[in-house]
Amino acid sequence: LMNKIGEVVVVAPDSPQSGMGHAITMTKPLRMNPDNLDGVEAWSTSGTPVDCVKLAENVIQKGKPDLLVSGINHGSNAAINIVYSGTMAAVIEGCIDRIPSVGFSMNDFSHHLNFEPARALVKHIASQVLKNGLKIMNVS
């Protein structure tokens, strides 16, 4: 989906990370394995979503991407759930690093959830952020 609007590098956890919040890997080796998703450079890692952001920026790309997209994940990422969400922690980490970042979720836990209806919305929002940017607030 994202490869329709730009060059894509995927860095994703190799296992579910629900409820990981802003955790980073500290006490065990952090492993990365290359993959190829229909011609898109991809990496799976034993780390958390925040580890994925750090690995993408500091190891794989060695620089900031134009846009960080996290998700689509199962379950709500609204209200207090943002604190616990690994998906949104990746977005927050991107924002801390001043990378325009967006996260997506579907409030459904069905094992056979059809993510297809969300594709057009994700593509539209990502395209708009690339075109118009995101206002970055100075919090210092």
C-alpha cells in the first residue's frame, strides 16, 4: 500500500506486541532478519515497535524517513489505550525524533479481520501528510 506513494522500508516486530507501550529491548539480544514483501525491503526483528523505529533510523536507513507509518493493528488506539499501545509508541518515538508519524488501528479483534476497507483511508492520510507535512510543536 505505501509503496504506491513512495519508497518503503518495513521494519516490524516478528511477534505480536500489544500492550508493549514504549518498551525497548535491553536484557536480551536484538535480532533482525531481512525479508522481501513483494519487492519492498523488509526486516523483522525480535524487538518492540519502538526498537523498530530506532533500528530503521539508526541501522537500516541511517537517517530519518519522510514519514513513519505504524499499524494497522487490531484494537483501539484511542484515549488511554495510547499509553499501552505498541503501535502508538512507535508513532510517539517518531515524533520525539521529529519524524512526521501516523498510526492506524481497527477496533476489532477478529482473527480474520479484513483490513481492506482501511487501505484507501490509510493511503489518503499518508499522502496528505507527505504533501502537507505535520505541524511539529516545540515542546522545549
